Amino acid sequence: PRKQLVVVTATYNRAMQAYFLNRLGQVLRLVQPPVLWVVVETKAASAETDELLRKTGVVYRHLVCAKNASSVKDRGVHQRNVALDHIRLHRLDGIVYFADDDNVYSLQLFESLREISRFGTWPVAMLAQSKNKALLEGPVCNGSQVIGWHTNEKSKKLRRFHVDMSGFAFNSTILWDPKKWHRPTCNPIMQLDTVKEGFQETTFIEQLVEDESQMEGMPPGCSKILNWHLHLDSRNLVYPKGWVLQKNLDAV
Ligand code: UDP
């Protein structure tokens, strides 16, 4: 049987949330066999989000992370921890993938995820806003063997693995092994606070695998872009005069 996909999305209320969740939901709906979408909101699970998720037709679980982010750099970390705990508690068997709500995903990506046996990674195309440049982050491969990394940001050169949050996925069975995590089951899996901005992914991945030899580069050759990491958020959005909708999510 083909592996189940558990797609984890951290999301929070802001002007484009409904647009992002709808866009992602519509891609996920096309994936066959169906994926399980674990969506984690901050503070409260809003009725608007729930309705939106229901209308996408995707099988979902709507969770909440009450803990507030202690700083901007936490972006979604607590929420991903809640999802990981849920996956562990309910023994959700499959390939776990962190899909941020604002990225752009190809269908082929989700097909490729099912090929992963333990830990898979691939290059993600990103937009460097300040330079208006497209950059790559992720593995350089010989077949499916990872032999190096694309990285462009000098400040991040010290990272062990140059992978974007949306550029890897892993088998949930890795989470079952208590010895691997060196601690009792309930502690957070993703490190916080002590981790510098830009180091979250590598810190987490270092807990999943020892080195490149345990990674599967995909698709073979790692020469295809399967998803884009964009920065499309519009901050401080101004609504037109006479706008009658009360909440951002109602605008759908
Ligand atoms: N996110 C969240 N709460 C926050 C900030 C971000 O749930 O306070 C989510 C956001 O919806 C997205 C993911 O975390 O799914 C990554 O956020 P963002 O795109 O802002 O991070 P970046 O692209 O800069 O890494």
C-alpha cells in the first residue's frame, strides 16, 4: 500500500490567511490517495477557519496551540510541536511534511513524498525579497545520494544542513523511538529560543538523521523544483471604504 501523507500546516489570523489556506487546500484536494491535513492555529480554533477547511473537501484535523510565540522568530514552531505530539499520541503512520500556508506547491511534490522511506529532502526555490532574486536552498545530489548543499545566505553558512522548512519530509516512525529523542515523550521536539533565526530546520533535522548518508535526495538528481517559498504577505492591509465584511476570513 502507498504511504499515508500527514501534511502539517501552522497558520495564524492575518489578511491573506483565507487565500493561503484555500490555495493550499485546493492542491491537497487533488492528491490521491487523500492526504491527512493537520492544521494548527494559534490561540483558538476559529469557526471561520474550520468552515474553510471543511469546504476544501480535504480530510483534516484542526488543532490549536494556545502558547504564544515568545518572539517573531518562533514563527509556527510551537504549532508544529503540537502537531508532532498529536502524530505521536495517535500513532499517525505516514510521511510527515511541514507545508507552510503561504508557499506554492506542485502536485508532483506530494507524489514524490510517498517515495520516501525514512527522510527525504529536495531543493526549494525561494525569493530573496531584498534582492529580487530567485535562490535555491536544499540538496545537491548524485542520483538520490545527497552530496552537497545549495546555500546563498552568508549568515547561514554555519548551518549543518541547508534545508528550508518546506524542503524535507520524514517517516513518522522516527518519532516513535524514545531513545532517539533522548528524553521523555512529552518534551517539545523542535527546539526554541536557544535556536537562532534560520537554524530551526537544521536543528530539527539533526535530531532526525545523523548525516547525509541517511537522506534521500528527490526526485533523483534533485534537479526539479517541486515547491516555491515566497513572501507574499501584505502587512497592514488597508480595506476599501465601505467594506462591509467583518472578518478577513469572511471575504472568501
Ligand atoms: N505562522 C504562524 N504563526 C506566526 C507566524 C507564522 O502560524 O506567528 C505560520 C505561517 O502561517 C506559515 C508558517 O508559520 O504557515 C511560516 O511563517 P512565515 O511564512 O511567516 O515564515 P517565513 O516564510 O518567513 O519562514
